[in-house]
Amino acid sequence: MRPLDQISARLMRPDMSQLLTLFLAVLVVVVGFSWPSAGGLANESWFALAPARSAFLALAAAGFGASQNLILLPSRTYTYVGDAVTRLAEARFTLGALLVWVLVTLPIEVVSHAASYPATNLAWSALVSLLTVPAFYGLGLLLRRVAATLRVGWALPVAVPAAVLLGAWLDLRFDTALFNPWTAPLAPSLYPLVAGASALLTLFYLFRPRQPSAGTQSEAASAAGGVRS
């Protein structure tokens, strides 16, 4: 099956399709409540929509990254090399599906931006959302690895939002704009440098050439020998 078909299939699975539906509903509600009811009032709906969209993308990407079986928890092992390849492909297609979220929700932001006439260029907001997804997906993968090392996989549902909120708090505490996806779309800052570096590390981790270890090769060979016998 072609990669685009795989990404489409990943989008249609219940965990992602239901959350995407919720995402779209949230954006519509945000626009609806922030859109002025009187013609004389200034339309500032984009200033509410852009941060909400960026923050939702960050939380979703980190959550899906932390839930990927690419990083095995201590209680789980695999025997066949193909299992590892399948897990890696699953992680790649999940990231691809999340990037589709960026495209699907962009028209809503375009309409809100056009009506609000903000000083910030729409290209800046689009760049921020495009970098946010792989950056926070990598954060989720990292949190899962840490949880595997410390044997605290049960803490991942709390660790993911806590890590995102910690980055936002650090920006607010030190008056910077490096880690906070909520405020990043509103004005140019150094956020793309940090998110871009994280995104590159994530892509390198997911797409770098891999060679199965000797132990994994011997396990696969033993399993294959057992099947032939």
C-alpha cells in the first residue's frame, strides 16, 4: 500500500478520526464565540483561534507520540525484525496524519485571519503550526522513552500535558517565546528555531536508516528456523 493510502487509513482509525472531529468542533466554537455580533465591532477572532489551534496541535502531537509502540515499555518485547519495522512505520504514518490535521484546519484560520486583519502574516502562523506537530510529536516519543527507562508508563497521561504546560510556563516566567505553542502564532519570535530543531531531530529519528542489531537478527533467524522445522 502506498504511503498516502497508509496515512489515509491512519486518519480513518477511530482514535484519530474522533479526535479530529473534536478538534474541528473546538475551532468552530472558538470562532463562533469570538466573532463579533455587531458590525461596528472589530473582528478579533483570529487572536483566539490561532493560539487554540496551535495548542491543540501541540497536545495532540505529543499525546500520539507518547502512545506510539515504537518505544517499547519494559513489560513488552518483540521477537521478529518485522515487528520493529511495523512499529516504525506506524509512527511515521501517525506523524503524516497529524500533518494532514494542519492542512485540514488551515482554511478555518485563513477565514478568521482575513476577517481580523492582524499585523502578523498568515505565513508565520502556518509555519508555526507546521513545525509544532513534528516537534511535539518528538517530545511525546521522548517522554515515552523516559517512562520506559524509569518504568513509569502509567504516568504518561499526566506527563504529556505537564511537559507542554511547563514549556508555556517557562516562556511566561522568563518573558521569552521559545517553547509556548499558545502564543507562538501571534507574533514573530525565536520559537521556530527551537521547534524546527526539535522537528529535525524527530524526522531524523523516524527516517534514518536502521540496521537490526545482532541480537535481533539471531532471534529472527531462530524464529524462522523454528517455522521451517
